[in-house]
Amino acid sequence: MGLSRERILIPSVLLILGICVCQITSRTLSDAYISQKHDLWMTQYGRVYANNVEKETRLNIFKKNAELIESFNSFGNQSYKLAINQFADQTNDELKPYFNSLKDPYNSKSPHDFTSFKYQSVSEVPRSLDWREKGAVTEVKEQLGCGSCWAFSAIVAVEGITLLTTGKLMSLSEQQLVYCNRNASGGCLGGYKENAFDYIAKTGINTDNAYPYRAVDETCITTSEAVQAATITVYEMVPANNETALLMAVSKQPVSVSIDATCFEFGYYSGGVLTQHCGTNLTHDVTVVGYGIHDGLKYWLVKNSWGSDWGHNGYAMMQRDVNVPEGLCGIAMRASYPTA
């Protein structure tokens, strides 16, 4: 099937954020330069250490990251840039909570278990699309040290479909999913965005203001859970390993996706079109809220849950239509969306 307005082809040293093979060669920066940079960074992020021993340990981690980032940025032919962010003094073990999606003791269905795909007949898509411009995306949020990316990803998609069906954009409650969806997720220990969709279809979801995010596992507040500010009917999976199908779905609504976000480049991405393939070990959930072309490169516009200091104001442009069917970092492997 052809898409009339756009022809679609179907088709990372210290790794603080994971075990991805990285081609960056570290450059050596002076201790004085790094110490000054670290002090400024501590002020920016309000970081306070218990004693000088801890500060020295964190400074060494910070230095290695800063050297890798500056080495990468020294090459002028890259389509994207890296930057020091809130993760710069942390170890891989400390960052594991950020990569705790796809924990499923309840045997969530595989994408291959689904046959229904409501957008299979889409024959025309815009050349570019940004759901933020259409008022379907709320502000960037931050999951903090809780493995709740699955909840954030699902909520973005539900907020989008709610706007499209009711005309109202509401910031919905990730914390309700973390607290109350315990029969089908591990709370801060991880979960599946599809189980979140199942929960919302059965129970509904309250607003973020009424049930605010706390980044911890606690007992469900049943009186708050009982308020249905929004709901969905069900969810569907996008056909796996098919960027064309993903494009069809995103042209109609924001879509939740799972990616491999463990490589250094993703963790410190700050702008441009990310072209580094992290792999296909799906460890993180985000939401595709648009697509387009930048400097000749097709991209997916991805909303993350690491706050607005990460990436480009909390978003990333990830290369689209790459030469592997699963898409960059596995973005086309496990995509899903709620239906009204």
C-alpha cells in the first residue's frame, strides 16, 4: 500500500547509562576545568554531598562523562549533540530505576498476539506532524528514581486520545497507576504500558492534580482512584517491526513505544536527530508525539519522562526509516495506543 503524500520505506571507556557499544573516544580535560564545571553543575541541580570523600567519588564519575561528551561534540559532522545533564555524577546501578519497563510477572500479551489494527487502511499522512501543536500533549514530566516510565508513556497516549475525543487536555495521574495498578505491574519496579491501558479501561484515571506524583510505592488511595476524569475503551498494538504501520498510527494519535535507552548517547542526548542505534533490549517506555524531517533526516518526535533538562526540553528526535525493521533502538518493536 502506498502513502500518497510521503513514500515510506519499511525497512556506546565508561558506560554510565548501560552496556551499549559506544564509539566515543574520551579526551582528557584538566582537573581544574572539571572541578569548576562540577561545582557549577552542583549549583544548577542543587546537589549536596555528605562529605569530601563522596564529592571526590562523584567528581571522578562526572569527569569521565564530561570527557566523553566533549569528545563526541568535538566532531563536527554529527547529526546530534550530547550535553551534561542531571545524570552526570551517577553510576550505572544508581540509574537502573530509569530502565525498568517491561517487567511483567502477569504475562502481558505479545504484539504478535494481536490482529486488529484500526489504522491499516490509512493511505495518506501529513509530511510532518507535531501533536503538541494540536494541543494534545501536556507539559514534560519527570519520573525521578522510580521505574515508572511505563506509566508515563501510557498516560501521554491517554492524554492525547482524551483530547481528540473530548476536546479537553487534562494532565492525568501516573501515580494512580504506580499505586493502584498493582495486580498488573511492579509499581516503581517496572511494568508494561499495555497493562496500564487495561487498568484505565476498567477503572478510569484521575487527574494529576487530584492524585499527584510522588515517585514511591504506597497503598492505593481508593477514594482518589474512584474518580474517573478520563477513560478509554481498550488498546491495540501496532504491527511489530513495521515503521510504516507506526507512522500510520502516529498520524492519528500519540503512540506509546518501548525502546533500548541504555547507551551513553541516549542518556546524554541534547538535540538534533539521534542516529545511534542503542540495540533492541527494550528497557524504557516513551511516547511518539509526532514526526518530521530535520536537515534531511527523517525523525520520530519522542516525549521522554526524565524532565525538561534532558534532551531538547524533554524531547528527542530519533531517526526514522532506518535500515533495520525494528527501527532505531527498537522503537517499532512494541508500540501500542489506547482507543476511545
